[in-house]
Amino acid sequence: MEVKFDDGACQQAGECVKGLPEVFKVVDNSFVIDTSKATEEAIRETVAKCPHGALKCVD
């Protein structure tokens, strides 16, 4: 599974970072997604909580 990020849609609500900080984080002013750090189920649940639809799971 891959997670796509739409920077233009992101309003920086931070739900992803608060929900799974080991997967979704900001490093050197860049948004980083490391899907190896959590289960697919946990990632899908967190992506679903994005209030602006900036994150999408791709199988």
C-alpha cells in the first residue's frame, strides 16, 4: 500500500501527525510518509480522518 499526499489540499490540521507520528511527520520542512512504521489498518484509519482529503491510500 502507498499513501499519496496532495499538498494543495492539505490545510495542516495535523490529524495524521497526531494519529500516527511514526508514519506521518515533517522532516527538514518536508512532509514524510513511512508506511513501514504501522499496520495497513492503522494507516487507513488515520488517512480516513484527514478532514481535507489530502491523503489517499493506493493499493
